[in-house]
Amino acid sequence: MDFNINTSINSESTPTKRRAGKYFGFYLSLILFVVAFGLGFISSQYYFIHKNVTDENGEVEQIKVLKLNRMLNRSDEVDFQQFWDVWDKIKEKYVKKDIKDVDLFYGAMQGLVYALGDPYSLYFPPKAADEFAKDLSGELEGIGAEVGIKNQQLVIVAPLPDTPAEKAGLRPGDKIMQIDKEQTMGMDVNLAVSKIRGKAGTEVVLLIERDGSPEQQEIKIIRAKISVPSVTFKMENNEVGYFRVMQFNEDTQKQFDKGIKEFQRLGGKKMILDLRSNPGGYLDQSIKMASEWVEKGVVVSEKGSDGNSKDHEALGGARLSNIKTIVLINGGSASASEIVAGALQDTKKATLVGTKTFGKGSVQDYEMFPDGSALKLTVAEWFTPNGRNINKEGIAPDIEVKEDWNKEKVGEDVMIDKAMELLK
């Protein structure tokens, strides 16, 4: 879930009826992107376009933009006339006549991005973009689980701690076969998330297929308001600081810094960094966290479509560089958590304990548009300091310890027990 933010997130979406007239740049640029790749504009052409898409008050009319693009359409590789033919047939023949142009438009945008075949590249209409922003802030209503696609299958990436998803027994890697009796085959992440989410107190039923289990199982979950702190801290045995990092949002480093200061004040000498079931988040937060151990050099590298690498180096400080550290990981540790784990492993700053991580090592650029919609587009892949491709390989632990999902004692945790043993 790592990405760079180009525009600040707006929590309120603009009403549909005002979008077309208010956001000339958005509709013009995006519709042209769909129907007229490669058009160049000079000042005289801009004047021509503006004149032909505005009304007598100078406000843009969406239908005029559509018609203008149909007129200007040129392509040697794709016959965009077919796009308009389908558009017209829908408007003319579809059984329900209350079809809104803006809904067709947003649907076309989603289809455009879906055609990339990349589960991490998504187009969010305004309402979905708003929900995504709430995810990152740690405040939402739903079951409290990160959902993704792996090997063409909808899966649970990670249930967040103390959420309905975790309490109901969902595990990282669980395949979601049905949502409220609806088959998920071919369902994209956006649609799946919208169906799983809902008002607190309502129920959603997931049909789950789990590796190692002979039968699929139906899991009923009561949705709730989810507010997840990104970092929690406590001391174990008066010398081991236990940090649980649930996600990498805008407050993560602030909360982690607060925990470090408390750790130092209490005379902590060793540390457990628990990144299990952490689905990731902001790139800059992962770099800041890794820089608390790595004094200098590369923390993570990204390689884009041009083949060139961009190195992200340690930021200095490294308050924990001499603290013996165990990092806990599992199949739900993804993206930003894999960056931190990989950096600390490659630089020999920590020992990794647990199971192999999810393997979500791609970079998403996140850009919001004036109407509140947004595009999350994969633009690069992550590589550890030693050049390992996180996206393909994931991060393997130094010491493998499998979680005991059948534990009976409350609070029993075989990975933490192993970490404490190694820190003696």
C-alpha cells in the first residue's frame, strides 16, 4: 500500500450535479486521456476548445466536452469510435433510462485502469477516494481488514489487531470466495471493499478458503467503527521494549518517536518490533522508521519503467542503531512493513523472526483530482539495500516460527516467546 501523495486528501466529495460545470481541467484532461491519446494543444487550439465546451456564462458543459472529444478523436492504433458507439447504445437501449453521464464516465475511468491487470493500480470515484482516505487515517466503519489480490484471487492481506476481522478468526492469506453469497471471481478490490464495508452494527458474511483446511468456511462478522492506533508500546521484563506497528499512516513516526523516548526514559536495552499483519502505508514513514536503526546508506530503492533506480537513503539520527532488535513478520506484513524489515535485515540491524511476508513491493503514485476522485497507479518496484525485489520475493525471516492459530491461552504468542528467548 505504499505510495506518494501528490495532492492532499479532501474528506468531502463534490456533489455530482456541480462537477461538470466546475471542473473544466479535470473532465477535459481525463476524457481526452481516454479518447484521444497524444493530442497536443497550442494556445489557439485551447481557445477553440474552451469556446466549444462552455455555455453563455463561461461554465463548462460536460456533454459539450464529450462531443468535442468525439470530433477531435484521432488514433492510428485504436478505433475510439467504438467507445462512443457503446456509449450511445447504452444511452439508447439500456433497460433503465436514468443513466447519468457522470456514472458512465467514472465507470470508464475504472475500466481503463483495470485493463492494466495490476491489482494495486486503481481509480477511485469521489466516494471511494474518501473511504480510502479514511483507511489511511485509521478511522472507518467495517471489519478492520486489509483486502488485496494475490495470484488473481481476492485475499485477506491482514486483519488489524482487536478488530471484528481478527476477533472473527480471519487470517492473512485467507481467500475470499463469496461476500454475502455473491461470488468474488473477477471482482476487483474496489468493489470487494465496498461490499465488505458498511455501517457499524450490521453483518457481513464471508465464505473463506484457507490453505491447509479441507473445507471452505462461512464467517459472520459484525461491522464496527474502526479506530486503530498506528503504534503501541509497552515494556517487557523491565528492559525489552515491545513496539506493535499496525500501519504506516501520517501519524506513525510521531507515535513511534513518542514510544522511543519512553523506551529510553525507562532504560530499555533491547527491542521487539512487531510488524505482523501490517498492510503498509506511506513510503516516507517507512524510511523514517528504518532510519532509527540504519545510520547511513540506502534504505530502499525503487525502479521504474525507464529502468533507472532511485535510492532512498537513511535520514540520520539512528537512535536505535546499537539496540539489539528482533523484528516479527508474517504473511500479512506488506509493502511499507516489508521495506523496514528488508532494510534492517540487509544492514544486519535486526533478526527477523516469523514467516515470509506478503510480497507487495510496488510503488503507487496517488493523485487526487479536483472533483474528489483519485488515481492510484503503480509506477515502480521496491528493492532492498542488497537489491532483492520485494514485489516478487517478499522477505523471508532469519528464523522461521509459525504462528499457532489454535492456541488456547489468552495472550499466548509463540513468536513473542521466541523473540524473548533470543533477546536473553
